[in-house]
Amino acid sequence: MGGAGVAIDTEVSISELPRVAAAVLHDTRPIRLRIRAQESDRGIVLIDGDLQAMLVLTCQRCLDEMSVGIDSSLRLALLSQPIEEDLIPAGYEPLVIPAGKVRLADLVEDEILLELPIAPRHADQDCGPLKENVKALKGSASKTETTTPFAGLADMMRDAN
Ligand SMILES: [Zn+2]
């Protein structure tokens, strides 16, 4: 590895990411991004980072809103032109940027769009009508729990005698 590298720890607002903004119901807390960029001996810029986001999407089953957490790590090799795979350090995904410049927001946006569920759905117990069913089931279960299993036992024993 050559060079000391650059470390970035920042927050990106969803409003800066139009394609993500179009996919979410409303803006929530910003996306946390931490990356370290280093230039390899071969002049490849290697990016190591992670991003965390909490996005509000529409549940495709009950159409109510749901939060989806994204916790993703980035390992990218930025290239100005395609090179042989074996020149890229293992574990890094090549990303060709002809102009040699990359907007951080674009990287974040691409990564989030990759991670977004195509048809987000609540877990059964959290989903609209199903949630009501689960509640009803729980309600009836707790009702049976309030009747102590030994209630009436004394009566039964007396009857048996
Ligand atoms: Zn739902």
C-alpha cells in the first residue's frame, strides 16, 4: 500500500440521494458513512467502508409504512479503466470510473439501492391485518391463561368422592 490514505466519517442526507429519496416514504435520519480510501502500489484507489441507514418504506402486503435498517460494508477498487481481475486485491469489487472522479453520494446511493428489498414486507406479527390476527390469538391465549388450570379441581374431586 502506498500513501497514508484518507478517512471520511460523515452523514449523507437522503435528500442528497434522489433515487433513494424516490424509493422511501419520507426522509428519516441521515445515512452514516465511514470510509477509508487508500491508493495501492498499482495506483488503484481502494475503498473500505461501511454505511448504516434506516429507511421508511411501504410494506407491500399491508401498504403501511415500515422501517428497514441497512448495514452494509463497501470494498471497492476504483479504476480509471478496466484492468485484469487478478490485479485487483482480493475481496474488492472493481468499479470503473472513466473520469477518475467519483461522487461519494453516488457510491452511497448505488450501495443502498442494491441493499433495498424489492418487495419489503413486515414480519407476520408486525403486518397490518395479520398483526390484528396475531393480537387476537394472543388475546384468547391470555384469556385461557387467566383461568387457572386447577380451578374447579376441588369441585371435581369432591364430585368423585
Ligand atoms: Zn405490513
